[in-house]
Amino acid sequence: MDPHEAPASHDRRPLRDRVLGVIAPLLLIVVASTQVVVASTSDLTPWRGGGFGMFSTLDTHDQRILRVTITAADAEGVPVDPAALLSDGAALREVAVTARNHPTSANLEGLAASVAEAELSVVDGVAVPASRDAAAAADGSRLGAIEIVRVAVWRTAFDREAGLLVPELLVDRELRP
Amino acid sequence: MTEAPANAPLRHHLDAFVSAAAAPYGLVVALTLTTTVTHPPRGASVLTPVLAGVGVVLLPRIQRDRRFWALLTAVTAIGVFSHPLVDLDNHHFLHVYWLLALTLAALARDPAVTLARAGRLLIGGLFLFATLWKVVSPDFTDGSFLTFTLSVDPNVARAPLVLGWQDAELVEANRDALAPLHLDPTSEVAPVPISVTPTVARMAAPLSWLTLVLEAAVALTFLLPLRGAWTRWREASLFAFLLVTYPALPVLSFAALLIAMSLANTDLPAPRAQVLHLGVLLAAGLAGQALRLLAG
């Protein structure tokens, strides 16, 4: 029956139909409540995780700053190109986005492990995927075994009075993959 | 004796399609499937839009077919929830919930009434959480979030540009100032000056509260057990939200899902219900295009 033809049926429908009608909304409430708890007790950005916190705060995934620096046998403190981490299609994108949006120990370690496994070359002092710069790889600038991966994540706040976007450090960890 | 024309089966199918798509439930299904074809949720495999496309073609047969909806929901949910959850937008979650609601409605004795309940509670639930997040975020209620966003985000800045509140060069300069933070790994992570026009600075807080009131109104009207003419406030609040928000934030697939849910729930008589819902969706899309043309 169509509700537009018989609104009165709202009150007479069987219990089974009533239950079927609330399962999806209950799932929304469970996921969103979990997101609220996780975002309130950890560094998950409120924009992510299914809690409908988008456009509620400046602590958005896009305004978070992710910096990854690597130390290898033959190089120390080399920053990784953000495009190699976060751009669409980048091999490291999933782990990098996960670590930036929810920088838990496990997510940071996952990113560090993936960075350590990636084939990177150094171009102009910045680590980029070796496949992206064949010439650099041929010049012998490919990085050796990575010993330390340093991952730092900042969120940002806006100081209206001063007119400043202010980075606030969330985590800064040195990891040995 | 005359033979039936060769295209009779096709004509029959087209008649059945038009008849199904013109009915409220069929239009809800058609809107959902079309959105799934054009904007599948992030993480969904290619199977999702393909299945949804087949569903559009076979609309009269599949609109209440539990096997079709279960398959589409399962295929989509597996893809979406295999993707990192912290990389999904809200409407990607909502898309899966809505497909699940359509599956469960197909299992019900009265699919339309069951889907109406699901649509109402999904809209009410999502706007409740959206409102709560904004209420507990000081940078939203004091206008900081909108001040910054209106001064940096070229999509959100379009309406203020057209109204003369914003300066395109200022927005571009702010974006240039921020770029090294995100693109240059050798740059220092330090505060960045952001220029704000006096009008944006003045209007950001009132606009934030207008957004809050609109979203709270949608949550309340959809969650309260309203009866009779009071239910009109549901469409009124949702339409106001869509017409204010979506021209500036061009996530039209989210708007289409909300329209489908509202149409599933509405007590407005047909065909006024269908015309109003499609009209609002179209108006939001056209207003967005107009803003793009006017603001560049």
C-alpha cells in the first residue's frame, strides 16, 4: 500500500515492518555515536568516521598537516613529498590519509611501515617515489634501507582576532619500521 | 488478422517504466539508483554502478525485488567498508544505509510505509548528529569556522563573491599563503596570516547560527511524531536547508539522497510530492551552476 493513499496504515502496520523500518536508522545511530566517542577521546577529525561532523569545525582532514621525514643508511632527515603521500592514485595514499585523519599509534606505524617498503629517490632534497623520477633513480639517488620514519600531524585552528591560521601539533613520533 | 508491431515489447516496457518512475516509490528508487550510477559511494567497486544501471533499466521489476536490493547493498557495503573508514564522507555512509533501508523495505509486507519510516529516521538522525557536532564545536558557534572557510574555500566563497561580500583575489591570495603548509615539506609549520573582508567577518557568526537553526529544525521535524499538516514542516525545513546549502556546496548526490528519503516519507499528495521534490533538487543544482557562472 502506498502511504500517500492511506496514511492511516502507519498505525496498523505489523511489528515486523516497524522493525525493518528502524534497522538502517539504528545502524546510523550506532556508527555516529561511536564516531562521537572516538573523535572526542582521540585525535580523529570530526569530519570523518560517519558521525556527520562535516562543516562543524576547522579541524578538517584537508587542513591537517602531515609531515613525514625519513632517515636511511645514506641520508638523514629527508622529507617525503606530500604528493607521494596524499595525492589521488599515490601508492601510499590510503595509509597516509588514515594516519593524518586518525593518528593513532597503529595508524602511524602502518604509515611508517609502508613508507619503509616504498622505493624512494631523493630529488632536490625531497623523497619521491622512484618510479616517478627515473632519471633520479638512474643517477644513483635511490634511498637505501630506511631506518627511521618520523611522522608528525598538526590540526589547525583559526584565530579570528589575529587573522591567523594556527597549526596545533597532535603527534610527532619517530618510528623504526 | 493483424500482427503485433515488432517494437511492442519495448513499448510495453517503456510504458511500465514511465508508470513505475512516476509513482512515488518508483521515483524514490529511480533517484537512488541514478545517484548510485552517477555518484557511487567511495570505495564501491565498478559492480555497484553497473548493478544500479541495470536496476534503472529494469525499474518496474526490481523496485521491490529483495534479491536485487540485497545484492546491490552487499556489493556496495563490502566495497565501501573495505575502504579506510576515516577516508569516507558522511554521504558515503548514508548511501549504504539507504540501500540497506530499500532492501529491508523489500522484505516488508508494506514496503512503502516501511521505507517511509526509514527515510524519516535517517534524515532526523543524521541532522541530529550534524547539529550536535556544530553545537559542541566552539569554532563553529563563534563564527571562526565560517570566517576561515568563506575566505579560503572557492566553492563556499562563490555566494559571498556574488553578493559582493568577498574578493576573489583575496581568496586566491589566502590559498597561495596556505599552499606551502600542505605542499612543501621543507617549509616551516607556522601560523599563516589569513585576510578577511569586514563583511565576511561580520556575517560569519550569524550565518553559522542560521545553519545551526536550519539543521536543528530538520532534525526536530523529522524525529518528532508529527501528524497532519504539521508534517509539512519536514519538507519546508529540509527544502530550506537544501536551497541554502547545496548551491554553495556542490555535493548534489547528497542532496539527491536526501530528496529520495524525504519523498519516501512525505504525506504530500501525488503528483505534487514528486514535482516539489524534483523541483527543489533541480533548483539547488541550477542555483549552484548559476553561482559558478556568476562567480567564475
